[in-house]
Amino acid sequence: MFSEIFLKRPRFAIVIAIVMCLAGLVSLKMLPIALYPEITPPVVTVSATYPGASADVIAKMVAIPIEREVNGVEDMLYMSSSSEDTTYTLTVTFKTGVDPDMAQVKVQNRVQIATASLPSEVTRQGVTVTRESTNMLAMISFVSPKHTLTSLELADYVIDNVKEALARIDGVGGVDVYAASSSMRVWLNSDKMAALNITAADVRNAISSQNYQPTLGKLGAAPNDAAQMVYPLKTQGRINEVKDFREIIVRTAEHGG
């Protein structure tokens, strides 16, 4: 038996035990130690927004092109997606031990290939690729002690002052705010639109084309070397007031009406 060797030679067994103890002490300092070790597979999330589209349209126009390219990315275990009204989310799970940063780069490269097949409205909104964990670290609630802020104002404060500060903390993959932020809602009169033969798409295009910040340049700038002074040109920029939205011109007739 193998055990008889150590029973007949106790000194040899003691030497082997001492060598193993010394090897354990040396390797103890070489073992990686982390406060929060990576015990779960790395997860990369792809998010896209298609304003005004239904879940079925998003599944056909957004999900299929992206998943066709992302499927089969190196070291991927599996992926799952969800298509809802106006939003699309794809979760890609990689093998345990894969570098999360490299996994994000691989998915980003595949999504970039699929961008050419996506609708222009989706690419205009942007397709985001983030590295996140499957577990929620914490949930924080904000209240106004003296009720001086409404829920909408409180949500704007959190988005403008707290969300980005938390996202910059090392180890935080993403911060979500479960509250509605300030926005402009436009109500349309269907009777007047039918009488003027105007569609909702016409109104949306008018708002998009007139609600932007143009760059006008400067007067007297190069290559005009003889100019003594340079005057930067400024414009009103984006619309912020309700009365300005009401003055948007949706369509003009040939006679100017």
C-alpha cells in the first residue's frame, strides 16, 4: 500500500509535511484577494430607444438586426432580450472569468456593425452598450422633508445632481432613476389636423427641425485677415417655453397661409 511507505519512514513523512506547509505559506501571499470577488458571469447590456414604436415593430426593426450580429460573440454563454413600447434591451452573459471590459468592447463592435441596418430614429437616439452586474446593489429613496419640491422637481434634482455622481463611483455599472423627468407633452387637435390634412408625423418633423441648436459661426473670422474684430453669432437655440412650442410652423401653403 502507498500509506505503508510513510508508516515505515516517519522522517520522510515529516519532511513532506514541512515542505507542503512551506509551499502553502509562500503561495498565501500570491493568492488574489478582493473585497467583492467576481463570482457571477460578466453581463453586458445593450439598450436602444425607438420613439413611438410598438413592441412588435421594435422586435422586427431593432431586435433582429442587433441580435443577428451579437449572436456568437466570443466567450458568450447566452443572451436574452425584451422589446417594449419605445424601448429595447439585450442582455449578453459571458463565461465566468472573462474580462468585463473586453466583453463590452466585443459587444460594442458587433453592435456597431448592426447600426447601418437600424432605423434612423434609433441611431439618432443612440444605442448604448454598458457593463453591468445582474444583481442590484442598492435602492435609494429621496423625499422632500418640508414638501417644498414636487415629485417631478425631485426627480429632476436626482437626475441632474445625484445620478452622475453615483455612476462615477468605482464598481458601479449603472444608475437607474425610477421616476418621470421633465418633458414637453404636445396635445394635438384631431379635428383641425384632419381639416388641414396634417398627420402626427408632420408635427413631429416640424418640432424636430425647429427645436435645435444651430452653429452660426463668426463674422470677421479667418480667412478674413483684414478684420479688426470678430463677432460670434448666436441664436435662440432650443425651445424651452410652452408659448414657443405653440408658435412652431407645421406647414405653409403656396400662398403663404
